[in-house]
Amino acid sequence: NGTDISDELSEVNDTYTNDAETVEVIRASENSTETIFVNGISITTNISVGILHYTIALPEEFKGQTSGLVGNFNDNTTDDLISVNGTLYDPQNETEIYEFGESWKVPN
């Protein structure tokens, strides 16, 4: 909704909960936050050396129901890198990993 909550998360362990109580954001450390949704999905965001790192945790009920940059969550890591057009990329090949990410890039 475009709400800036940065003032509410100025200190480590500060917590923000939206009015509908469907999302909670916790300042886990100086460089990280954890966002927890009512459906059990959580996203941890960490910044290190100017690079953002995301970790997404999903409840088991989402198995096989995801796609895109988070993979397909079917316990087979060799088929997670599927582009928007269905191309399967090799998770052991750095060039292909980059191309996979670029395939999901939103055009300007």
C-alpha cells in the first residue's frame, strides 16, 4: 500500500504489524528484516556489502505450487530454474543462472 514503516523499525527487534494483522515485519539485526505473513510465508532480507540477499520460507502446503525466481518447491533442485517461457536452465552453470534471472526481469 506504499506505507513507509522505516521509522517504526529503527532499532533491532522493533516490530511492525499492519492494521489487518496479516503481516508482521521484524528488524532482526542492523542489516536484516524478517517479514512474516498470516499464511505462514516468511521472507528474510539481508544486506551485505551492498548486495541484497533474500531467503523465502514456505509452509509444506505450498509444495509444487510455486514458480519463477523461487523455483517450483518440489524437492528436486535440478528443475527449479525454469524461465518464464519454459526453458530449463542448468543450476550448476553460472551463465545459465544469470540468464534464468534475466528471463524473469520485468521490462521497463
